[in-house]
Amino acid sequence: MALLVELVNDLGYFAMFIFSWLVFVGFPIPNEAAAAFSGVLTEWRGYSPATAFTATYLGVISSGTFGYGLGRWAKNFLLYRFEKTKSRKVIRKGQLWLEKYGAAGISFSYFIPGVRLFMPYIAGASGISSGKFMMAAYPAALLWCLIYFQIGRLFPSTFSAIVEHLSFAITSVTFIIIVIISGILYTKKRKRAASTIFKSGE
């Protein structure tokens, strides 16, 4: 967190915007911890909660939009490059989600560490329209950002431990929701298929 403190000392609110971009330049700082730290600063340093949250949220959606734009521009070349890295399993999971759930898969990805980082690239490379991407990504990013920002505000002294455990809990709940939705979609598909067979046999 020393890096985050140093950035805030130098850049103020703009540092909270930058927090969301650190992962792109190789700093091993989880997005969850960075978003929560912006909330912490409103308690420790007296920053305006509204301005701090806005800066943090704009950082989150701008980094995602950048990834989407890069995916649209580089397309399959970018995904091919990712396939050569240790993140290939995450990439394949993101592609599967996008194929199966469409825009909803983009929303889900914000609550899954790892997948959240690569999904904008995948969405861009897959040809999803910018409007559909924004409609799926921006509200999900708002909820995600609000959760962790508020944790920082409410628990400034213990936010790191809370964020670590909450990330696991949110990931688990998201997977459960996905399984339930998959079951519902599968059941509806089976019913439609059975109905079609029954009608064709009349």
C-alpha cells in the first residue's frame, strides 16, 4: 500500500483514478484492495467521498473500456498472445461465459478476480458492440466499486483482511448464481425441445 499512499500524496484524487490502471503496468495490487483504499482515504485524509468514489469508478470503467477497445483493434492477435501466457485458462473461461451468457457474462466477470481483467479484451475481440458492452459492464462496475469503496470507508483499519475474505465470498456467490441460471436455461431448453417433438408427432 506504500505505493498507493505515495501516489495520493503526489496526485490527490487523480491517484484514485490511477489505482485501477496499476495492474496493467505490472504492479501486483488487486483491484479490490485499490478500490477499498480509496474509501479508506476518505476517512483517514478527509477526502470527499463523492469525489473519491467518482474518480475510482471512472478509473474502473475507463480501464475496462480501454481493454475493450484494444480487443476490438487487435482482435484475434491479442487473444492468441494471451493463449501463450499462464492466463490461458482464465481466457478460455471468459470466452465460454461470453458464448453461453452473452452480455450477462460481462456483468458476471466483474465479480470474479482474473476473469474481470481479461473479459473486456475478450468482449472486444469477439465483436460485441460498444453499446452492449457498456450496458453490461458499467452498471456491474458501479456495484462492484461501491461494495469495495464502502468497505474501505466502514473498516479503514481492517479493510485488507475483509477484502480478501469478501472476494472469495462474492466469487462463490457469483458461481452459484451462474449455476442456477445455467440450470434454468437448460431446463427451458429441454422443455422447448420436448414441446417441439410433441407437436411434430401430432
